[in-house]
Amino acid sequence: MVTDKLTVTHQLSEELSKISGKAGFMPAAEIGKALQYLEENGIPNNKHEDYKYCNTEAIIRKEFKTLNGKEIKVSKNLKQDYYVNGTYNIYVVNGKLDTKNSEFPARATLTEIENAPADELKKHLSAYAKSTHDAFTALNSAYADRGLFLKITAGVVLDKTIVIHHIINSEDTFFYNIRNLFVVEKNAQVKITETFYPATGKNFCNNLTEIFTGEHAQVNHCRIQNAGNSFYGVDTVQVAQNRYSNYVHSVFTFSGALVRNNLTVSLNDEFSECHLYGLILGKNQQNIDNHTLVDHQKPNCQSNELYKGIATDNCMLTFNGQIFVEKDAQKTNAYQSSKNILLSDDATVNAKPELEIYANDVKCSHGTSTGKVDENALFYLKARGIGEDKAKKLLLHAFAHEVIDKIADVDTAMYVEMLFEHSLN
Amino acid sequence: MLSVKNLHAEINGKKILNGINLEVKAGEIHAIMGPNGSGKSTLSAVLAGRADYDVTEGKVSFNGKDLLELSPEDRAREGLFLAFQYPVEIPGVSNINFLRTALNEIRAYKGLPNIEAKDFLALVKEKQALVELDGKLANRSVNEGFSGGEKKRNEIFQMAMLNPMLAILDETDSGLDIDALRIVATGVNKLKRKDNATIVITHYQRLLDYIVPDFVHILYQGKIVKSGGKELALELEENGYDEIKKKYDIAHV
């Protein structure tokens, strides 16, 4: 069956070679490693433990056999259509930076990844996202031809949030490999909001972001995924944290035929901490799969994770949360919680915490629950005259708010609130 | 206002109410007393419309409407209010937002427009004072982290805000110290009018020192076994439920 298994991988490689070719900014050795990994492992199907509920091979075979489409640039009306007051509005169309419309912060470097300083690429690129661990990372390292480079220099505290507006606009069927690198140096602070708007065309987007946080750096990273139901995405975020740094990640998913998030945070040095939050509202046939991994490598680090899902229609939500506490990582505090509400008999929730603890002086806890809307609370609201529908919505809002409240940026929080409200209806 | 005729109800096949008859008119206060397990809370739950209970026999009319045909929300909109024995904590829903929604839903049912923000806030202020409820509590999540006394006062606060025709107070005195009991009772008394009515469900006579009933009914094994004036409660306080139990049990052996 080996040849069968690779048919899809070979086909995809061939198609990608036609539309993008190999990644120009990636060292040849890395591309070599990536291609070798792909050749040995192929695009994962549901027999692969990590992709059990997310058969990417089948999806690519069925939906992305031939990439007969093309990307269509949009540059008009970007500011009218997508704009957040009081922020740095950055426009990324089909993974490419729109330099004309974007408002660049004076105290940060923001460029196309191919124009990033060679020493930064040398230092950070593929240093955290290993092409030998995951097929989509390998695919990205081999074929990415676009993406962003962002650097906040040591000591800079950015005054306003950087809002990255992602617009995907294609004709027919297209496949993007986008590679981003965010470097937040020592003592720097930044808030980044990435919004993915409903895409045109049928797109597969393999988006990978490596993030380095220097000593005492603080990064608040919010991602809003609302790319619509002809969008298929594997979104990998790989974070490497230095000592005393703080990384906050909140992801909000409102649409997508397939949304697979691979979020990995390595707490590489002492006293670093990360907070990972997720709110997922799944509808119709959507398959939304969140895989997180927090790797506690050194002592005295802290991680905190809260993912909440609301599943309606016949969607499938998956949460797989891994926590590794390495032998060295004494005095670790690691918490994880995943809560889900099923609103339909046909929806599915898969929740799996995976803790591997090799140190002996740690505090770790995890909890997961999946159920219906609290009947007691529902009755209480109804007994006060509130109709069933409205009462349910009030309770779902309350459920979601625990996550929405974690957003540091007020405008982002309001936008997410609005999308949530809209998606519930 | 409320007419309960031969009401039978069960939960999971277990019979709890075995033929309740009760008439409540506007302006009246009725007390329903009874030992644990006599069906007091079941009666309030059935009247409020909790789905866990099955009504197997009987009729309930409320202001001429068939109460049992109405959804819980429509019963509330028609003017029925249940003060819960165990008020539910709802994290993330603010008390104020909850009350505004409830009030507007009731108004919409009556064909009235939403209440003006200014009027709503004035109403909140006025009714909070009635139950001496801290303004901070109104902005917190519904009942979350409230003490037992605060939860019960919050129930009466909601009752004051929604201004029902018929209020059923289910063991509102349970878990209250004497000061909280006084505050709750004072609130209830101030809300009493000629055109509304109250049913006080309680195990102890204590609350009835503050809220003086016109009628007292004793519930035992799912039936009202004795009715009388307020002196019946005092009798019960003196003799306990044993006499009633003995009498009723013997009569049915």
C-alpha cells in the first residue's frame, strides 16, 4: 500500500512545483530534509494518530487533486473594507504583504519573508518548526513561497496593536504554503491580532508561523479564523520562549470546511509562561481540530490552557492537548481545561488531554467536559419569562465570554463578540 | 386567580402529588406547610413548569388560562413567579442583563415596547433598596459567589422587578439568619397588593411571624390534609408534624 499512500503526496508535490516551486528563502538542506520526510511519510490520513479525526490525505485527494486555479490580487478598497481604528492595519493578500495600504509601525520591522535580514533567517527559520516532525511543516518548508517577517527590536514596547488582515482571493482551486517568522526580542512587547476573512475560491492554506520570544518579552497573539466554508487550512504556530517571557495565544474559529491548528509552545528557559485560549463555534459539516503541545523544558515555568467548543449541526470538533514536563522541569505549573457544549445530536466532540510528566515536583491538572446546555440554568431563565431560544443564547454567551474576556485588545474583543453573535444566529 | 383541582404528579414513575386542591384569590397570602418529602417543592416545580415532572391527573387554571398547557416562560409572562429554594448560579450572565432581558420578554408578550434604559435603572435602584441588596451584586453574574442570604434576597429583588400576579416562595426562609429573614419578609410584605397573591411554602412557622398568611394548608404525602387560618401554623409549631402524620397514617391504614 506504500505506493498508494504516496500517490496523493506525489500528485500534490507535482502540482505545487507548477504553481510555486521550491521555497526561495529556505536553505537547500532544509528543503532536502523536508522532501525526504514527505517521501517517507506522505500526507497523513486517519491512520496517523495525530490526524485521526482529520484525514488530510482524503481531503487533498478529493478536493485538491488538480490545482487549476489562480490567485487574484486585491488591492482596492482594502482600507474601506477592513480597518480597525487605533491599530497598525497590515494587509496580507494571499499571503503576500500589501505594502501600499499597510500602516507600518515605525518601531518594528515588517517585510515579506524573502526580504528578511539573512542573519535573522539563519538564526530562527526552521529552528523551531522541524520539517522532520510533521508532514505539513515539511510541505511548508519545501514549498512556501511567501509570508511575513516581523521583528520587534529589544526593548521596544509597541504602543498599538498590529492587526493583520488576511484576505485570500483565488479563482477555482488553489493551494497556498505561507511561512511567517515573528521575532520579539528581549524586553519587547507586542500585541498582534490576525484575522482571516471569508475567502474566495476553494483554497487549501498551509500556513506556518514561527515565533521567538526573547528574555522578558511579552507577546499577545490573537487569531480569528473565519475563512468560510470553502476554505481548508492547516495552521501551524510554533513558539520558542526564552526566560521570563510571556506568550498569550487566543484563537477564535467561526468557519472553515477544515481547520486544523497545530500550536506548539516550547518553554525553553526558566520562568517563562504561556496562556493558550480557544473558542470554537462549529457548524454544518465543519471539521475543526485543535492540537496543542506545551513543552516544559526548564524549571519554574507556567502554562495555562482553556479551550471551549460549541458544536451544532453535524460538525466535528477535536481538542487534543499535550503537555510534556521534561525531567529537568521541576516546579512546573501546568493547567489545561477543555469544555464543550453539544447543541445537536449529530455533532461530534473529541477531547483528549495527554500529559507526560517526567519531573517529580510539579503541579499539573487537566479537565475536560462535554455536555448539553445546563438544564437547571435554562429552566431558571425560562421561569423568569425568557424564551427558550434567547435563554440558550444567553447561556452560550456566558460560556464564550470566559474566553473572549481574555482578549487584551478592546477592539479585537468587540469584533470577536460581534462575530460570535452573528454566528449563533 | 389560581385554581388547582385534583392535581396528581409523578417523577420517574414515582407518585409525589396525590390530588391537590387549592384556591387562591387576589389579595390573599397562603402558606403551605408540611414535613420533608411531603411534596411541597414538587408542587411549586409543577406550577412553574419544570419538565422533569409528569402531571398524570388534574387541572390548574391561572387567571382563567390552563396553566399546564403553557411553557415555563409563558407562565412567567402571564404573571407567575417562583422564588427558587436553590437559586441557580449562572456564571457569565450579569444579573442586570438577565433582568433586563426577562423584563423586556414579559413586556413584549404584553405588546409593550422595551423599557427605556433610564427607567430600567431607576427601577433597579428602587427595588434594590427594598431588599437592601448591594448595588455591586446587581452587576455580578447571576447568583455567582452569592451567600445563601444574598441569593434569597436576589430572588425577592427579581420578584420586585418583574412584579408578578402570583408569587410562590419555595422555602425562601431556608438557610437564612434572622436579619436576612426579616429583610426578605419585609420585601415580600411591601410588594403585597390587593390584586396580587402569594403562596409561601415552608417547613417552619418562623417565616410566618413576618409574613402573616390568610390561610394555612398542611401538605402530607402529596395531599392537603388540613386547612385553616394562621392559628394552624402556631398549632403546628407547638405539636410538630407528628400528630398530623399519626392521624393521617392511621386514617389510611
